[in-house]
Amino acid sequence: MTTSQAADLAAELLAYIEAATPNGPEPAVKPDHRVKFSWPPHPISYSYHIHASDWSGHTSVEMHGESFDVRIAKTPFGVFGRCQALWLEAKGQTEEQMLKLLAKLAEPFFQRQLSIGKCLGIARRFTGSIRELQPIDLLKLLYCPDRDVASEAQTELDTHASSHLFTPALIAILRDDRHPQRRSAQWCVLDLFEDLPAFAKTTQEESEALEAMRALIWNAIDDYARTAFKAGVVLGGHLPHMRGGKMLFSCLAAPSKYGRRSAIHGLFHTVEWVPDLRDEVVAALQNSAATDPDPELREFAAGLVHDIEQGSYDHIPEPVFAEEAA
């Protein structure tokens, strides 16, 4: 990998983001929680001890414009169908009932593949392997509305950390203020950057990544996907020795209440890893407890001061704002 290749990949990603937002920056969308996808489902025929010789019939079923072959086993327990192309089985009292159920059970599989295809800009379901995708396509999938897909892309990106190919693009994602799905993408990047030294090739890249996290906290107008909160965890709990902890001091004055909450929480973890900063953290949090414009954050800061002074390994829960609980 060359510096030029990494820069080209980041430029390609920025072009993708701009193409996805032709009318300019869009508000962030609150993403759904991750629902881990597991496929194939348990074969129902295994519970009835259906033998290989029982699969004597054949039919087909139409799903999403495609025809799929279905093998049939008619038994005293009902009609079983097996679609080998989808690794899926269903059981019904009649063949028609079985096929309807098969189509229903297959829908999450199709929706996942269609979601990947849409994210990659292809007009069909994606039937390949995420592991085999090109670098730009892995980055695109971080923006997938299906957060389990984004998580799988994140896992694959993590295996390529030492290539240093992705770092400028990942920093660009942290600074993204255009794409509506940016919050879950940014959460994935923050999770990767818990081990920032594995991704950053130079001290300049380290500095740019840290500054991007600080800016995300400072400018947060929401905390969808708990992204701003996660940034404080990474700076204070994973990178406190790389200026991460000290960066949180300035974030106590962020215009964003979500950002200030993140900084207050992150400083608790900074003390865990950099005990020499204990007195400075306590003083800063005492100031927040007295001056923060939000009463919930004043209480939170005071509670953390108490926890730090007591030497607690855990801390009081962070406040959940009214609009977040709605």
C-alpha cells in the first residue's frame, strides 16, 4: 500500500458520499439496533427424522423475480420443502401452505442481500461474500442501514488494519456530516480505532484521527447509535495516553450536550488508565458540576467526582435525555 493509494481510496469514498447526497448534507437517521443475522435456520426435517429417500418430489417457487427449485417430501407429518439454493426448509399441511411459508421464511435472507446490493449500487441482490469485496465496497457497507451488515464489513476491515490502506477513509467517515446513515458508520470506525496504533501509519494520522474524534464530540447534534458517547469512551478509555484523555478536558465546554456527556463519562475512564491525571480530572468535573448549563449533566459530573474519590471501579449511570427516551 502506498500513501497515494490510501488517499485515492479516501477520495473515492468522499465521492460516494456526495453521490448519495446530491442535494447537500442530510440529517442523520437514527439507526435501528443491530440484529445479528444467522443463516441457515435449523432444518425442520431434522426434527422429524425425514430420510433422504423421502425427498421424492420436485416443484419450484417464485421469489423476488427468481425461480427456485424445491424438493418435496410428503409424509404423515405434513409436506416438507427444501430449497437447497437458499439452505432453507419449511413444513406445511399442504404443498401450497409449505411454499407460502418457505417464501416468508426466506424474506430476511433476501432483504439482507437486497440491502447490500442497494448499498453497493447494484440493481440486484448481493449473492457473493463480503470478505471478497473490493476496499471501496467494504467502506460503503459501513453505511448500510442493516447494522449487522455494517458490523460484518467492520470485522473484515479490522483484518486489514496493518495494510494502512483504509485509515484516511476511516477518518473521513468520522468527519462525515452529509450521509444520513453516518452515525452507525462512525460507530464502526470508532470501534476499529480503539486500536488506533494498528491503523495509523504515522503520528500525523494518529493526530488526525484523534482530532476527528474530538470534533465528532464537539459538534454532535444528536447521539444516534451512541456515537458521540462512544467517541468519549475511545478517547478516555482506549487512547488516554495518546492525548485522548487530555482532549476530553476541552470537550467539557462543547456546545453539544451530547458531547459534554461523552466527555464527562470519558474522563472517568481516563483516571483508570492515567492515574496521574486524577486531580486534574476531578477539578475539571467539579467545575462541570457547578457550571454546566444542563442540570442532568451537572448531577452526572458530581456523581462521577464522588465515584472517582471513592476509588470506584464502576460509576453512576449516565443521564438519558428526554428526547432519547421518547
